[in-house]
Amino acid sequence: MSENLKTIKELADELGITKQTVQYHIKNLPSKIRNKNSRGAILLTKEEQNFIKSRVNKQSDREQSDREQSDREQSDREQSDREQSDREQSDREQSDREQSDREQSDREQSDREQSDREQSDREQFYLEKIKIQEEQIEDFKEQRIELREQVKHLGVLLDQQQRLALQDKKLLEEYKAENDSLKALKIPAEGSQAEQPGNQPQAELEALKSEIKALNDKIKGQEELNNQVSKKWYQFWK
């Protein structure tokens, strides 16, 4: 066999492609006349081989170019995806930082407002406490004035009571002196009224006894009243 002639399988093995690919390109050969060997296999001349090689190379170049284009597009897509992912990540981080800053700001604002409310409540509490204390002081002043008036009034009453006590004492002494003088009178015994001259009638004697009893009751009542007054003053100043 001439070295310039090759079968489909030989050319396919040389180019590293399948026989079906070589047969596909054979259909596009300008000449439709084919050489065959003794077994009926198609033999390709040098020109036909070069034509098929050219087409295979062009196709390979196109495929290579397509692969490179696809690789570039894939790389571009990946780069774009990475950039997009980076932007989204950066946006998320920025959003997270802004959210965190807002939350921190809100917490600080809430803490300040809470602190202001507590401060205001404390100030209000102290103001109310001062107001209550001022009112209590005014009440104490009024009570002190009232107590002074009461003490002054009680002093007047005490003076009056002392004068009354002196008067009562003087009257008691007079009553006792009169009682003693009455007791000193000689009362005649019963049954001897007719024998003694100048004796008094029985009715006058009974009246004298009643007067003595009344004076004794009055003296006793006055003493009890003085004792009660003395106890009241003692309880007041205790």
C-alpha cells in the first residue's frame, strides 16, 4: 500500500478521533470518487487526508476556542459570582453593623431615658418628702402654739384654783371653828329639861343637831372635791 494512502481507521488513529468523525468529513470531500483496497475499505489520498485534517483542526480550533470561551465565560461568571457574593457579604456585614449600631443606640437611648425617669422619680420623691416634712413642721408649730395657749390657759386656771382652794380652806376653817363652838355648847340630858333653868325646847335642839350634821357633810364634800382637783393636776403634769 502506498504511504500516501490511508484507511479511515488509520487516519482516525493518527488524528485521535473516531472513525465516525472521519466518515462525517469524508462526505464533505470535493471529489465523490473513492479509492478502495482489495478488502473494499476506503483509501484516502494525501489531499483528502489534508482536507480532513484541516477540517478536524478547524473544528478542534473551534472547539478549543469554544472551550476557552466557555472557560472565560465560566471564569467570568465565577468571578462575577464571587464579586456578587463578596458584595452581598459586604452588604450583609454592613447591614449587620448598622443593625448592631442601631440596636446599641436604641439600648443607650433606652438606658438614658430609664435613668432620666429614675432620676425624675427620685427628685419627685424627695420633693414630696420635703413638702410633707414642711407640712409636719407647720403642724408642729401650730401644735406648739396651741400647747402654749393651753399652758397659759391652764396657768390661769391653776391660779384660779389656788385662789378657790385658799377660799375653801378659809371657809373650812370657819366651818370647823363654828362646828367646834357648837360642839362646845352644853347639851342638856333627856328628862332633866324641867329641872334646869334656861334650857332650850326639844325642836330647837333637833334643828341644832341637823345644822351640825349638814356642816360636817359640807366639810367632807369640800375635802373630796379638793382631792379630785389635786389628782387631775397631777395627771396633767405627770
